[in-house]
Amino acid sequence: MAATSLLHLHHAESLEPLLDALAAVLGAPTTDPFAPELVVVPTVGMADAAMAGLGKRLGICTNIGRQPPSGFTPCFLNRPRS
């Protein structure tokens, strides 16, 4: 069985290279095409821009949750938010 990467971390000075990398990850075939994905973005505006950019790159962009880092960290560490 092939190993599956659960966390992809990218950083850049502008949004375009990040969207290219994210489109490459999300555009790859998966075993479950209906499994939800989670994208961590710092602001609501950046989340909207990311979804619009992914839509342009992938054609259809659905079942992708967006969350700020403050909400992702406790979830990732499996701890309740305080």
C-alpha cells in the first residue's frame, strides 16, 4: 500500500505560486473523489481568492473546507479549542 501524505505545507511571497502548488495537489487523482479537503488560509479574503484561483486552474472546485490557522492547529493536534 502506498503512503499517503496528510499535510502539504507551502509558502511563497505571492498567491500565484501557492495556487499552482495547491492545484497540483488537489488535481491529482485520489482513491475517494468525494473525500473533503481542507485548505488553511490566514484571512477570509485570501480564502475567496484561493477558491477563485483554484476554480480557474481546475475548472471545478468543490468539497474544499477553508479554515484559519487558529482553528486548524487544535483540530490537527486533536485538542479542543479553548
